[in-house]
Amino acid sequence: MRAAQKELGEWVDGFLFVGNKPILDFLNTNPVLVQGQTELLPDFDALARWLFASDLVNSPKIKTLIRSWKGSREASAFLKELIAFRERLREAVLRMESGLGAPDEFVKEVNERLVNYPPRAALRKRDGRLVMEMLFNPGKPDDLWMPFIHGAADLLTEAAAGRLRQCESCVLHFYDTSKKGSRRWCSMNICGNKIKVATYQRKKREGSIR
């Protein structure tokens, strides 16, 4: 798993990547689409595809191993726990977006899982500079907790106040990395244009635009 991900498009293999942090892209795997609330991780196979699409898992050997777990009781149990964790993460993120801290119970859970699935890292040289790469070598489905717990811990400790937001037009969450910190939508293509048009039409009705 790489600490610095490759740049992803908004949709990759059926998944949205607009959060600017993998843990927020994971949170956004239960979006409201045209057909309504949509679970994008209905089974372990979908989770595996998300891990590959997000570039959290990029080793061919590990990809093959993860695919081999499909249909196992352990993989199904892990996914069930992970989805429940996602919804607790959602509660924490909503509180953080409103200016409150994450619930103590959630912080405690993250701490406990960090002990069981500690992140390991190493410095690598890439394109003439040093980058930090997370060392991720899962041996069983439960080991997949590591990138999710590490991502949650990073969000709880490193997210700047006011930069963690929910799109004004939909349910998606994102971390605002814009220079001015004024981003209000998940992406220009998905919601940005819609908001701009609505704002323009409102101003025109009010007579501020002729």
C-alpha cells in the first residue's frame, strides 16, 4: 500500500474517488445515486475491487491472495464488521464536520484496532525523491483492517479544522485541498456545475444578474 496514491479519476471500476483521502472514499461507498441509496460493497468481491481501484493494494501477489478469500466464511465476517465500522466512521465524520470531536467510543475502537493491526512503513526512492510506503502484507481477511484503521487514525489526527466537509448537493464527504479552502461540492462534474447553475438562476431571479 502506498502512502502517496496515484491520481485517480472520479469513477474507477464503478467506485467514486472524490474524497482526497482513501478513508473518505471508503466512507463514500454507500452513496445516493439515481436509483437511491446504493451499497457499492455488497460482497467481498466488491471490496476486493475497491481495494484494487483505490490503489491501496497494488501488488499482483497480494491481489491474487485477496481474490482467493472470496466466498470464505472469514471474508464474509470481515466485510460485515467493516461495513458496521464504516457507519460508525460516518457518525464520527459528521460530528467532526459540525465542529465536534469524534465520539470517545470510536476513538477507543480505533486505538484497540491499531494495537492489533499496527501500520508499518518504509522509505523508498521514487522519481529521485524519498516517499513513504506502507508495508501491507495480509495473510488472512482480518489483516485487511490495517489500511482502514490507519486511514481513520490519520483522519482523526491530521484533518485540518474546517477542511473536512460534506458536499452541499449530495451525501458524499471530501477533504478540501483547494488553496482557498472554499470547495463546497464533491466534484465539479458530479455536483459543482449543478450548484453553480442553481446559484446563477437564484441570483437572476433576485435581479442581481441582468
